[in-house]
Amino acid sequence: MSSAHTRPTAAAAARRGELAAFLRLRRERITPADVGLPGGPRRRTPGLRREEVAQRAGVGVAWYTWLEQGRAINPSVQVLDAIAGALLLGPAEREHLHRLAGVPDAAARTPAGQPLPPEAQTILDALNPLPTGLVSASYDVLAFNDAYAALDPRMVLLPPADRNVLWRLFTADEESRPLVDWEREVSFMVGQLRAEFGRRLHDPHWRAYIRKLSEASPLFVEMWARHDVTAPATHRKRFRTADGREVTITATGFTTTAVPDAKMWVYTPADGEAAQVIGELLGRYRETGAAGLVADGAGRKGS
């Protein structure tokens, strides 16, 4: 068999495997009570049974079982929507389901690896003192302004090729983690990563990236195995600064046509105290740099 034929076959098998796992885990998280069914004392499987999902979706039990087993079948958009309704999927999960099922146009992706336009840094700098970073779909930090660096100076001290948000969060020791609500925030990001991965199952760079995270962190393996899918959303998060203070910000993501595969995340202070702390950190960063900010923070916490 030629390598040209093997590649699409392997990609299709990988996609079907992802689809099977996603369907099974989404089925297992729904209780009978969630959909108005009696629980009964003899249930051996978590969540709904396959026949219950099939009945709710109006499809054959054998056909749905084959789909959940990863067999090579081609469901229509209408059938996928019916299954999504039966499994109580949200919008991001429904879109993910379509991609995994190989629905035409659902797996379209934006071009990656484009060089940053020079105006990107100009825009970031103009947004000071709001911490702002340009972050790729795989959480590579492509560019940032001084306020962003002041809020997380340890990220800036990494070599540019290693500036990846998830890699830093899963490999940093607990003392240097910048997020206060670590597990909640990281679970949210892994859910977004899973959705993005659904668009790129055939991409060897993405598969290598997932493998690298898996080898580095058992916690990532555990979260990744849940097959949770989330969509980017404006939300509040709490940062722990280099000197141990906590600041609450609202994270808002913006897409840009200049870098279609990335988002510009702008952090708006949630209150006057947060704005004051970020302003102080920004001033100290501009005086001492990232290394000075980290060293100064260690000294303050140790005193």
C-alpha cells in the first residue's frame, strides 16, 4: 500500500477514534433523570445506555453502536444534530461533533505559521497598561506588551520557542503558577484545546504537541481523557503576581484577520485595586525587567 493512501486512511481512523471516545464520554455524563427517564436499580453503565441515546435521536441502536465503536460510517448533518440533541451537547460540543464526523466544511482551518505583521506589536503596546497578549490556538504566546510581561514575568524569561501557556501551567511548580484558580482555568483551556485539535487531527505538529504535554504531565493526560470541549469566552480570572499579591481581571479575546489562527487576549482590571497593582508592576518591570521583577518578588515574599 502506498504512503499516499496510508496517510488519509490513518487520519480517518484517528478521527473516528476521537469521535467514538467523545460520544461515549458525553453519553456517560448524562443521568437518566437529566432526560426524564427512570433510573432503575439494575443499571451497570454510567449515564445513558446506547439504546436510550439511539431512541432519543431517532436512529437505529446497531447504527449508533457502530458510530460509537468508531466504524467507518458517514452520518448526515441532520442525524448528527439529532444525536447532539439526545446528548444535550452545547454549541461548541455540537460543532466539535460535526468536525469529528467529517462533515464537509466543518473541519476547515485557518492558515498557520504566518509571520506577525509589524503593526501587531504596535497595537499591543498601545493597549498598555492593559495586559495584552497574542496567543495561538495551541497557546503559544506570539507577542505581548509590557503590562502582560509585568503580570507574568516568568513567561517572558522563557526562550521564545518555549513560551506556551499550557506548557508553563502544567510544568511549573505550584509556587510559581500565575493562576489562583489553577484547576478551573486549566480545565477550561484544555477544553478549548480539544475543540481546536478536532480541526487538526491530521496535523503531525499538533499530535506531537499533545504527545509532548502528555509525557510531561499526568494531570494533562487526565484532563485530556475527559474529551471536554469548550468555546473561548469572556471570563474573570485571578492572577498571582510575582510578589504574591492577587489581582482579578476580565479576559476578553479578539480575533484578528492578520493572524487568523490566534486571539488577542486583553486583561481588564476588575476593580481599582487590580488596576493599581498592575500599574505598579508595569512601572517596576520597565525599571528592572522581568528578572528583576521575579527577584524582587521573591525577596518581598521571603521577608
